[in-house]
Amino acid sequence: MSTISTTNTRLDRREFIKAGAAASAGLTLGFHLPGVFARTGGPAKAVSNVSGATFAPNAFVRIGTDGTVTVISKHLEMGQGAFTGLATILAEELDADWSRVVVQGAPANAKLYNNFHIGELQGTGGSSSIYNSYEQLRKAGAAARSMLVAAAAQEWKVPVDAITVERGVVAHGDRKVSFGQLAQKAAAMPVPADVKLKDPKDFKLIGKDVPRKDSKAKTNGSAVFTIDVKLPGMLTAVVAHPPQYGAKVRSFDAAKAKAIKGVTDVVQIPQGVAVLAKDFWTAKRGRDALSVQWDDSGAMKTGSAEILAQYKELATKPGLPAHKVGDAEGAFASSAKKLEASFDFPFLAHAAMEPMNGVVKLDADGCEIWNGAQFQSNDQINVAKALGLKPEQVKLHMLFAGGSFGRRAAPHSDYLVEAALIAKAINGRAPVKLIWTREDDMRADYFRPMYHHVMRAGLDAGGKLVAWQHRIVGQSIFDGTVFGAFAIKNGIDASSVEGASSLPYDIVNMQVELASPKIGVPVQWWRAVGSTHTAFSTETFIDELAAAAGKDPVEFRREMLAKHPRYLGVLNLAAEKSGWGKPLPKGMARGIAVHEYTHTYVAQVAEVAMRPDGGFRVERVVCAVDCGVAVNPDVIRAQMQGGIGFALSAALHEEITLKDGRVEQGNFHDYPILRINEMPKIDVHIVASRENPSGVGEPGVPPTAPAVANALFALTGERIRSLPIRLNKAAKA
């Protein structure tokens, strides 16, 4: 197990300006992107240039005299390959030696490291890491290269265009010098006001399967996660949470907990009762011995069945208009053939391998946090408010995160606020490491909401889709958060209808409605957010309409995607690579689905086989993805594979249910996830593109479940109306 201290992981602004002793007064490079250029990646303007120090507020690269190139990542590495992708972009323009490149998480500072995708905030989410950093990091790398070349040209008294740079070596004829040898001289060069970027045809790293930067550390155990943090005098905390949402502590008896050797404190906080000890197991034993009386007078006592019944009742009435073109109601009434369907989707847990946790240290200057920081700005604000501090008094150290799927980008920073309040409750006398057990993580999760969809569509006499009506009922993720002001317009939470209100098919009469009831269940974004349910309902219903029109599912889609070449491109590629239309062995069938998420287009063909016991198995998934420039094809393939496995897990197994307001699941025995023997063979095909790169962390998820459901219809004749999938009929003879 790795151990860290407050001194060997701290990366604050002061140290950045110093450029670090380890860098031996080398070159630290950053730049300010004023006004609109901050969003478009326009020309960089230098603010200052001090020898051996950073010369601008946004520092992204540091070059030491030992030749090490440190890329500073403003985005969290939680398994999605962000560190590798971001370093590749910068190293490409720098012409760095990939073996000498290391990556370090940026400190929390939204002014320096804001995510353009989400405004003036620092955070990782929405598959935006590469998307919002591409131009910015190319320019950072190109500027650093330009300064290194300028330093060499001055030293050798030759024109800059006579100098070449390759794999961390600057050369002119027989004269060669490494980045490290030039670092101090380069730091004294003027920062270029503008830089020329490479023609993509000259890329040497982008588009190649360069090795990931986090793999070795995660393999040899040197990677630092929150669980690895050890600070002098640190205590570990485990919390007894209310069994129902909205319940509070009425009273508690700590006698038995305190009787356990090693338990140091038992304190009440707004979230429950925390037990602290020198180690996790002792703290957990203390919590288990704790006697708590809960006040459930304000608790939610509704179960999943009652919530779904409420949703179904709401779906009988018009919702708020989210999208409308033409006259869907009139077109449906006059259609030659009419189809109707309803779909149900359960609450889902995030179930990341690393449950929620955080380390908090309080002192006279404020608060210091170590964790897998996905949304630094939000965490600073929420923790500061809870402690009565200013946001800038909350310092966060970005560590690796063992998965997230959106959970660590918590709008209310619930588990970090909890850790901070525990530290405050013991008067900050010791650092506190909060650890949630798997059961805590499952039952105190902020879930993917439950949804109910009702759909109607009409075909004309020629089988053309002429009417489309889609009504969605489900909780708003953004309601009650700081993001509601821009994410909810006219009562419409954009995340609830994404993928439905932007349906690409050429339908002249279309209407999408939304109802967002307020339920006492905490909810939050989940990998691919609203598209996790809208892609399923729209793509399975499209398949049903194709069957009603007597048309092949691929051809039916093609006819309606003529105006959307990137959709059409992945659809055709997936169909081609899967052998669509070619016979399969008896007892097998194919299904297809296509979807766009965060400007990435994905089509998938699932091949499904029936088992002798009446069940089924997904044998193969063929995936076509168009994500613009493929920065690292290996990472893209891995994210498609991971997304497909993640989606299959939810499609086949996952479901959170409530009874009397209590979550019934607690661990993987009653919330099963996909096992390795259930993972299908996956073929990933990447569309060659010169479009700016878009995200790949989430877009592989939405098409999987509908592709499987459509294959099951081809195999059994049964339409799947709810997830997880439960077959009712036997396979066709």
C-alpha cells in the first residue's frame, strides 16, 4: 500500500511558480486565454515570463533540467484515460519523448483550470476532458516547443526554421541538445504571441496506440488513491446513516461503541453519527455496536411500486413541451398504422469499485482535502459553506479515483461535506479519513432516476414514419442544485430529454413532453445521463416501427438519416462490419441501435443467442464510433468496451428498489453486476476523421441495451419494455 504525506503530493500555486526543486529551475509553461479564446482555443497571450518559473497563470507543462516533461492535467483520471489523452495532445505539439512524459493532477483553481464545457468551473464530466482541452493543450505544447527552438537558435546563432525537434531532442545538423539541457535558457525566451500547429498528417503520437500513463502505477501498486493516504495522527471515520431519506437522529447511545478498544470519538453530524478510530475495521466495529434511535417523522416512506404508479398516472396527462415540430397529434390520428408503447426504467446505483471517501485536514488556514476530485469548484464551495470558510481556503489534492460514473461529481459534495463536518466535530485535532462501506455507498447513493416513458407513432400507407409522440416522466437531476438555473429552461431539465428531444430521424410531426415530479430520493447523473433511458425507448421503438412497416431495421434508419452523415456513417460501418443481413446459426439473431452523445456518434450491433435453459447470452457486439480525431485509438477501444460492459450490466442485472422508503439492496449479492464470463466479444471500429475530438467515456453506453433488445425481438418476437431485461416468451422454433 502506498503512503503519502502533506509534503510530497502538494501542488499549489506557490510551488508552481517556484517550478519545483525537482525540476531544477527548468521551464514551466502556461498561458492565459483571454475572452472568447478561453473557449475557442484561440491565440495565447503571455502574461509574464520569469526564468525558472511559470510565465502565465494557466500552467500545463513543466520541463525539468533532467529532461522530464510534466503535463499538468486539469481533469481527473478515474479510469477513462484522461491523463494519457491530455498528455498525448500536449506532447504531440511539443515533440516530446513519450517515455519522459509524466502527468500530475492540477490543484483546485477554477480561474486557472476551468472546464470550458461547463463554464467558469473546474471539473471533469460530460466526456469533456479531451473535447475542451484539445486546442488549449496543442497550443501549450507548441508554445513550449517554440521557446525551446528559440533558445537553441540563439545559442547556435542559426535561424529557428533550420532547427528540428524530435523525441525531446533539439537539433541542427550534428549539434543536438536535450529539452533538459535547454530548459533554463528556454525559460528566458519571450512567449510567442501566436503559434503554428502541426498539420494532422504530421502527427507522431496523436492517432497512435501510445502506452497509457496510469497503467504501470496501477499495476505495481504505486498509484495513490484516497485509501492510500496516511497523515500523521489521522483518524478513520465510518458513519451510521439514516435508513430512510429525510430521517434524522433522535438519540444515540455510544457506550458500546466507545467500549471497543481503539475507538476515539463518537460524534453526531447532520448526516448521522460518526465513529472514529485509528483504523477502518475498529471504526466499523464501533459503528456496528452503536445504538441509534431515528426520527422518521420527516422521512420519505414511499416504495418503488408506488412511485412507478404515480409516474404512470402523470403520463396520462400532457407534460411540458420539450420539443415540437409539425402536428404530431393530428398526424397520428390520420396515420394508416399506429403503434403505442410504454417503457419503465429503475433507479440505478453508481457502484464504483472505490466507494465514496475523502481525507480532510483542518488547520488555522482552512481545510485541505485529498480525494479523487471530479468537481473541484463545487467541492470547494460546498465544503467552505459547511465550515464557514471562503472557497479559496479549501485546498484539494487530485488523486486517482477508482471509478465514478458521475458519482464523484456530486452537486452537493455530500460525502466530502460529511468528512469535513466530522473533522469539525472533533475540533480539527486530527486529520480524518472518511470511508464508506459498500453498503453505505449503495444505500446512500445519489441514484440514476427512475423513469416512465409513453410513446405513440404513426406510419403512412407507404410505411413512412409521419407522427411521433414521446412523453417522459422522471425526477430532474438538476433541480435543487446550483446548475438548475442554466440546465432547466421553462421547466424542462435538458438531461431528462436529451437524445429524445434531439432525435436525428427525419420526422415531420414530432412532439416530446416531460413531467418532473419531486420525489424524496436523491438523484444524480449516471454514466451517459439521460441517454441511458431515452436511447433505449427511441431505438427499440424505431425498430418496432421498422417491423410494422415491413422494412429492414438498418434500411428504415438509413431512409431517415440522409441529413446526418455522421450518424449514417457509424450506422453503415457497424452494419457492414457485423455482416448485417448474412445468416447466423440457428438460435442467434442481430439487433442494431445508433445514438449520439457529447458529439460522439456510436452504432452497435448485438448478436444474441438463446441458451438451452430459456435464457440468452450476448455473444458479440460490433461497435462503430465517430469521435473526431482519434487521439489514442487504444483508449477509445477500451472506453467503448468498458461502456458496453457497463451498459450490459444495467441491461441484464441492475435495479435499485425501495420499500417503505428504504433501499433494499446493499452489496453485489443483491445488486449483481456483469461478471467476466458474461462479457461478449467486442469489435470496435473507429471512423477516420479530422473533426476536433469528442468524448468517449460515456457514448458507448446508450446503444448497447437497445441493440440487445432489438436482437431479442428478432430471436423471440418479444418486445422488451423495461430494464433490466426479463424474458417472458420462449425462443421461436
